[in-house]
Amino acid sequence: DCIWQEYNLQIFNRWGELLFETNDPKKSWNGKYKNTRVAKDYYVWIATYTALENTIPTVFMQKGIVYVLD
């Protein structure tokens, strides 16, 4: 329940190669890179967004891991 001002989601493989990026919070990764399904593995995601917190623009960053299954 926050007011988004900026948003960025990035997904990387284990070698740090950027596989997916979006600035649209409604868009999700389909598990493909260059129209090919990625291998069964762990992938790192980083989400950075600016939201209003008590009317003050505040930058947040969250990161985690997603595991792609066959």
C-alpha cells in the first residue's frame, strides 16, 4: 500500500549476467533468456524502488534467490 515513484527488478545468473530487467512492477520474469528457457538453477533477483514514506521519497532495495525447476 505505497505510492511507487520508481521501480526496477533485475534477475542475474550465478556468473552475474543480467537475464531480465523491468521497470514495470506488473511485469514478471517467465524464466527465459533470449527466448530460451534457463537451466534448472538458482538465480539472484534485486528489486529497487522509490516509494513515499510519510510523504518523503525513500529508496528501498530487496534481494533474494529464486530457484527455477524443470
